[in-house]
Amino acid sequence: MPAWTCKPHAELSPAELYAILRLRSEVFVVEQNCVFLDMDGKDLQGQTEHLMAWRAGALLAYCRLLEPALNDGRAVIGRVITAPAARGTGLGHELMRRAKDEARRLWPGQPVYLGAQARLRGYYGGHGFVPVTEEYMEDGIAHVGMLLNEAA
């Protein structure tokens, strides 16, 4: 069972920040062959929170939670990632359950949004997210905006 933690950017240790950026680069840039600027300035902005699952010093799952005040009144779940070695274990589903819980805890009553890769629409739909935009291209990958149905 991994150890879960959610903390604001000001409390991240250099080792935690390095592990986050390394995993995001490993998957989003190298594995998905998508050249983009992952460090977009939002990691250290406002009340950004970082949800992480660790086991034996390795980061297994991660997502970033952005505050509604800086995102059109919506909490944003982003940079959702499961390490290649941890895939197929159900950890990604646990990450999404925890991300929704953390967003609700941090910003009660605020809508929760995510920009999903279009191929994962069904995955996020299984966690209560419904499409609210047409498909759009972001960094060469088709995405769709999705909003959490609060009944989920």
C-alpha cells in the first residue's frame, strides 16, 4: 500500500519536486513523445497542491490541484500520472478518488474541472466527469474539457 500525501507547493522538498518533474517528463514528454513546456508556472502558483503516492522512496502516482480563484472559479485536477511500473494495479483509480476528495476538501462547493486526453474520456467518465467542451488540440494531443458531476 503506498503512502499518500497532499501538500502545497511551499512544503515540497527539493527531492519531492525533483521526483514530480522527473515522472512528468518521463511520461508526458518521453513516453508520449510530446514536446511541450511542462513547467508552466502553475506548480508554484497560488494555493496549488500536489497529491502524491509513494512507496519505498519512489513516486508512483501524482496529480496537481489548482485553486479556483486562478482558474475561472473551478478547481482543476491536472498532470494526472501513474508511473509505468505501477500501472494496472488500480492506483490510477485511487489517485482520481483522492484527487476529487482533496479538491472538495480544499475548495468546498467549487466545481471541479479537468482537461482530459480525449482517449481517456471513458476513464474519467467512470469517475463522474462529463464532457463540457468539444475536442481540442493541446500540445498535439486531442483533449476534451470535463466537469465533475457532483452526484459522483
